[in-house]
Amino acid sequence: GAGAVLEGQYKFGVNDVPPVTLGPGQMFFESFDKPGEVHAVSGNASSTQPCKILAIVFHKKGDPVTIPGM
């Protein structure tokens, strides 16, 4: 999947890699084709300001979009 930050600050991290904070116009990407790659951190980086993102999810036909229990 991929996404773009439209407004605010978005915190994003995959697996054990330290999360990054992205601002408006910046994009993030995660690959479901790489075994074991899990979107581990996701959310608004601010406790006072709103955050809006545009998320684009790519997946193989018939595969689940999410992993149960994660």
C-alpha cells in the first residue's frame, strides 16, 4: 500500500525500523510482497492537531487486505 499526507503530521513505521514523522505532501509505502513486512506504527503524530491521509491499498485478488489479530 501507499499513502500521502494531506494535512498535519503522520507517524509511520514498518517492522522494527524506527517510525518516521511525515508532513503534508510526503508519501509512505509498504510492500505486502515482502514476507514479514508489517505496518507496525500508524497514526497522528500530534495530540492536538488533526491529521488527514490518503491511503491507497494494493493487494492480490482474493488475498485479505488486513492481517487478523494485528
